[in-house]
Amino acid sequence: MPAYEQLFHQLEKHKLRLRARGSGSHDQPQPGRGSLFYDRRSYTPGDDIRLIDWHAYARTHQPWIKLTQREADERVQVILDTSRSMQLGGKWETAKLIAAGILFLTARQNIPASLILNPAGVEQHGKGYRFLSSSLSLLESITPHDAYQPVIPPRGMITQAYLITDGHIPWHPLPPGTLIIRILNTADTEPTEPIIAEDSETGQRMLLTPIAKREALPKREAAWQKLIQQKHVQGITHHQEEDILKLFQAFCT
């Protein structure tokens, strides 16, 4: 899996980490023994020396204590759209890579995670590099198909949810504060070939000419902006031709 390994190397090289976000409502992190770093403070006598940030000490020659979120408050949910439109133009390969990168960061930070493939109807939970390995195998075994279904409700506390999609679906309730990563390519933004499209609700197929697709672009963009506003979620668009590392730098720290 060279593409995965290359991305993992880049994420590690740039020391990227998932941000500690509240469960959709900007909640303040709850201090405690956890693995999700959110701040540091000066060392005071009596502090547990196991919490000293030795990297910060090497840079500043002053002892600092790492502040982390309680393990019970940490959970990342990755929802991957497996509807048929994700097959167009290689978007599925990009989506798998983004999902794998997020799960790699949860493994590095030892954060419990969930991977949901919808509408494939597959859901698994775990933590660490063993879960990452099983998730990569699962991603390679799935082919996008069928129409979209309602997102599976989150289980327990969700620190952050990520939905990876191309936006060609009707949206059902999402976990609060979900970050929607929308994947687009030139076939979406500058269509030159006709495609067979399928209505995600009725299953009806229709031929879309390049002219019809271009005329639908403003309406589609307006629907995307409306989704962000009404669902109280965050959105980021990744064009397939762009550097995927820049995408991770946009939502990681």
C-alpha cells in the first residue's frame, strides 16, 4: 500500500495531529489522563514528571507539562461515502487515502476511533495500529455502490466526526460539529463528457450532458453552502488534483 505509506510518512514528518475539538459545540477540553494534546503549562513542584514534555524542554530548557483530554472524552468517527458516484474520476481512491490518514493520526495519538462505510453497511471500532491495519484491509475490500442511506448514529462521546464524500447525496442528520470533506475533480467542475447519473433517493438513472452538468454547478454549490449553514457542520473542499498534505494541514495542528 505505497500511497498509504507515503501519506503516513508525510503526516509524521510534519508532526500533524488531530485537533481537540468539542463534540460539535466548541466544548472546552476536560483535563485528565488522555492522549489528545491540547495545551501545555509550566512545571510546578509536585507535578508528575511523567507528564513533562521533553521535546519542549529540549527547545526551551524549561520544564513544561503536557495537558491532555481525558480518554473518556476522546473518540473520532470517520464516515466514508460509498455511494456509486464516488467511483467517478478516481474519487474513491482519494477518499480512501483521506480516511486512512485520519485513522493513522488516531493511531499515533492512541484515540479510539470508528470507521463507518455507508451505504456499504459496514461499521467497526477500535484503537491503535492494529485497528488501523484492519481498517486499511477493509477499505481495500469495498467498492462504491448503491444509493446513500442515513448516517449511523454515533455511539458514545464523539470528539470529532469526519464525513468524506463528493456531495452527490441527500443529507441526513450528522453528528454535531462534523467536518465534511468534499472531494471534487475536473469532471465535477469542468465537465466535458456525458455521464450516467442516478438519483440517490429514487434510484432512477439519467444521462447528464456536459452542458447540463455545467448549468447545475451553481445550484449544487448553493446546496453545499446551505448544508453547512443549516446542519451546523463545517465544510472543506479538496480538489483531487491538489496536494493531499495541504488538506490535512488545513484541519490538523
